Amino acid sequence: MRSVPSDIASKLAMKKQTAANGADPSASIWIGRPTTALTTDVFLEKQTVLTATSITDSAVAVCHPRQGAVNTKINIAYIASGVAHVITAATKTKISNHIWIDSGFEVDASAICIAYDGTMPKNDQGKVEFVTESQPYIFWVNGGALYVQKLGLLGVVTLAETNCTDVSAIRAMWSDIGGFDFGLIVFFLLEGTIYYRQLIDGNWTEAETVLFGPSGVTWTEISAFRTWDYRVGVQAKTSDGVVYELFTQFQGIGKTSSDRLEVTDITAEGDITHIDYSNTQTEENIELSNVVGLGDLLSTISAVCLSCINVDDGAGNWGVKIVATFDKRLSSLSSGFFVRDANSNTYAATASVIADSGRTITFTVADFNAAEGQTCEFCYTPGTTVSEATMLAAIEFEFVPTNLDAPVADPPVYKEVWNE
């Protein structure tokens, strides 16, 4: 307890406590508590997600698709008995309430990582928030090769062909104000050396070597992370068991949006090589034989639907998004795409997004959760959609939707009973 000084006590006793009266006391109070190390399970929530005894690697990624909103789901990638899997659960406040669902992803692998791409906009208070895409990227190593695939979509990209042993990925800084994007960065080990590649605007850069850090070491394990001031770092383990942390440079303590370098007074030195010009024959006879032409020719045959799956819309609803893959490129999408269930109910597509390849299209469809447990058809009624050089023909492709949540109708309740 502390006593109140007499000058403050006299001001507190005044009936008119105003600045003009020289008596407007105020207090600045700090309330804190000591930092306590988490040493017992009393301070921790736990949930047993998997019980397999042969798990050799795992990684976690959290989906946060909307600014100012809560996270929507958690993804866990893991390897058990040499096979990689991905399971997903909608975010719950109580950790024991998470219900984990297998995504269907299954490949042979020796190392795995999962990470979201996204942006980092500022809110009205100037605070940066990492807003993710709706689906994560999965990186895995198999037979010395490094692969990546976006969960729920077709198409696997090879990032390294041989000698890869470990992988870890993290999203680097992005700014719409500064106009820079360092991309989704994947770090990987090739023959004991750290390399990285960046996914920027949908394109993977060439592999670069991490040249700083201790010399003469052989790296065996790697884990990437992002600091509170938006630097990217890796924790790497050497063959003799020593762990190092490597960081990128400060970005102006997270606030400098760009740098400008100006170089002046440039001079060039070099030897000038004399060039002799000669008048030669202006006509030649060149003969070619056994010429073989290679390349894609525009087909006059309509595109064929190869696959169709329903996917999560990012909010846990599997009944509004359809991803269809064709064997040829499509363009000039028109209306006419819809889903038909076993009861002949139809659900029209209201929007569509074509991937860069032109062969994978994501459709937004009227909610078809009522088709739970039914075999459905992905259909198209011919219109103005073009398949390379010809019009797209009619489509009726069967598929079985997964993870649908059929609405539960309230049964009738009796109000009166009598005998006659």
C-alpha cells in the first residue's frame, strides 16, 4: 500500500476537478504477472490425432482465408510406413473437439511439409494479417526427387529431380503498399547443401543456394519459419548433430516497404576487336531431308472430361465447389454447366475459374449437399464454350461427391389423438 501525497490528496478533495481548476488527476496503471514456464500438463491441452507407431515425419498448416476472422481449419501432413497422408479438421476452441478427416492424399514419401500461400494486407489499425488461400501446398520427397501439389487439385510439379533428402516451406513477406512479394519459399537439402525456390505469381523461380552460414558442414535436416518481424529463417542440423539458425536480413524492422539504390559515374574498360567484312556468295542452296515436326496441333475433337471432384470452399462446405479436369484447353466459358443427382435434381454452375493450363476449371455450383450418398453427374449443355478449335460437346460425367452434409428435415409432430 502507498500513501497519497498531500498535493494530490488536496486535488482529489476538490469538488471541481478540471484542468482549468488545476485539479484533473489521472492514473496510469500497469497490471502484469510473472512469466511461467509450461512444465506440466496442467497448462496444456492435448489431443491424440494418430496412434500409428510408424510415423516418421509430420507438418501442420492452418487455414486463415478471411481478414479479421478466425481460422477455419487445420491440416496435418504425416508419413506412416513410408506413405504420406493429409488429414483436416475444422477449427474448434476446445482442442479435444477436433474431428480429423482424411483428405484422400496418398503418395510414397520419405519427408513431407505442408504450407499455405497467401497475402499479408494491413487492417484499419495498420496491423499486418496473414490471409491464406483456401487450400495448402504439399511438398514431399520420394526417391531423391522433390514434388509439390496443391491439395484437392490435379497436377504435380517436380522441384528437384535427384539427391533431395529433406524439405520445409514457409510464406515470406508480401506487401501491397510496397509492391513486393517474396513468395512461398520451399527450402530443401541436396547432397547436404541448402537450396530454395520461390512461388511468385504462380511461377516457380530457379533453385538458389543458401551461401551464408558455417562453412564445411553437411546439412541433414531443415525446418523453415517466419519471425515476428517478418524475416524468414531456417533451423538446420549438421551431420555431427549441431543445430544452427540462419536468418534473412531485417526488413527495416518489418516496416520498410522498399529500397532504392542509385549508382552513378560508371565507366567501362575493354579491348576493341577489329572486325573484317568480306563479300561472300549471297545465294545458297540448302536441302533438308527426314524432317519431323513436333508440337501441339489444334484438335478438331471436343475436349473430354477426365475427372470431377467436389472440394472444400474454404469454410467447411463441400457442396458448392466442383473441380473438373479436361484433356484439352477450354476458353470462353458459357453457362450450361450443372450437377445432376440421382433424383434428377439439377444444380446450376454460377461461376467458374480456369487454371493457367486451361484444362482445370473450378466451378461454383448451387448448394448440392442434399445429394449426400448419391452418384451424381457433372453435365454440360452445348453452348458457346470452345475446346481449342471446336465447340465443346455435351458432357455427362459420373462422380460420387464426398463430405456432403445433407440438411436434416424436422419430422411432423402430432398435436391431438382420439379414438372413434
